[in-house]
Amino acid sequence: MRLIVRPNDSVAYYHPTSAPAYWAGITTYIDSLKADTVLKYLEVRVRGNHGVLHLDFGIISEDIFGDGRNHNEDGSYNGISNGSVDDSEDVGLDTIPDYRELGYDSTSNPDPNHDNWFFEGVGKPPVPYSVLYSAEFQQETYDRLSPIFYEWINGTEGNIRDAAVLGKPDQEMLGRSFNTENSYLTYRIDLASDSFMVPGSGLNGWITYRIPITDPAAVDALVGLPNFSSFDWTHVYHSRIWFEKSSSELTDTVEIVRLRFIP
């Protein structure tokens, strides 16, 4: 997995109000770990030499807008939704098509809210046509080693033809029900320090970190939990990985090749 932070690129709709200025992350539903044995360590192999990696586990709110509603693209006719999305409904989780987004300009700013999905020439172009059809852009969007190859793969507007979606409406809900609760713990890895680093694990920039998850001292923060002993690994339904940085000078890339629990 590759996380890329571009500090000069502000995103209007996906910034948690308490988040640091420069960050990138991803949340997934994992249907509980249901561990048969006691987990002792969390091991992650990472390439990146500065910034901070956060690993959250527990129950994490899926409510992006904070209004208690599961926003989704599936429109309704006479109060009935059909469970699929057509081109007119494919407007993204912000529920606003590009041409209605603040600052829209078809020639200079075609995707003001930065929520378009675009991959290998398919989807809604997130850049002006003058850039889209340039030889350099065309080459980079098909080059897997390019920093922008996966740039728009998590977009939600224009992704009706994304094989991972197959016409399903985008929605905030990740699991079986819409969750608005926050009850999780956080581990923190400073990539510029040797904290949790496994000695001798470095190779070609890759380093293994091993966190003793049963040690309360290893936990960076508790959210919605009275204390560490109240946390139950068999009731973990979400995991979130996010990366933060304090400087706006450079684009940062963090790569994760392995993340596993060790009993």
C-alpha cells in the first residue's frame, strides 16, 4: 500500500476537523478479528524515513459529514431506491457534480472538490483537458512507478466503471450498518526515530516495526474508551492507517508491504 501526501493540494470534504494540516489515510471494515489466541504484537514493514504513521483499531465512525446520515449516491423514485447507480447519480459522496462545485471551471478547474475517480484513462478527468491530453500526463497515468498512477483511485465521482464498484452506489457505510461511534485505540510510529524498530531489519529503505499491543505504554491514544483494559480485540470492526507530516515543503510517500498480528 502506498500513501502519498501532497501538502499544496487541499481537499474540501474529507478533512476531519481535528486532523493535522498534512495527512493521507484509509479506513476499512474488517468484520472483527475474532482472535482465538491472545495477540501480542503488531508488525508492520514500512519504507519511509520521516513523518508519523498512525494505526487505529476498534470502532471508527463512518460519518464523514457528522450529520448522522449515511450519504450515498443511490437516488430514489417515489421514495424507492433501486440499489444501483447510473451516470446521472454518479456524483460522489459529496453528492455534488463537478459543475456545481465551488470554483468549477471546465478549462482550468474541472474537479474543485478533488473527488473524481480516474484510472488508466477511465473515469472523470480530474485535470484540465490541456493537461489530460499532454504526452507527459498520458505516459505517467499508465506508468505503475509514477507518483500519480494511483492518484485518483479512491475518488467517488465518476467511478461507475470501476471494477471494484461495478455500478454500486458509493456510500459512507462500510459494514452491515452505518456506524457513528468512535471507540478505538491508536499506535504511533515516528518514522524518523527507532521506536518499535526491529534491530537489523533494514534493507533498501524498508524497516520492520513491532509494537507490543498488550502493553498500555505502547498505546498513543484512546478514543471513546475509559481505559486500556476496556478495549476488546474481539470487537474490532475497523482499522485505519493514516500518515501525517508537519512540513509542506515536499510530497511524501510512505509504502507498507506487510501488516500482521503475531500471537
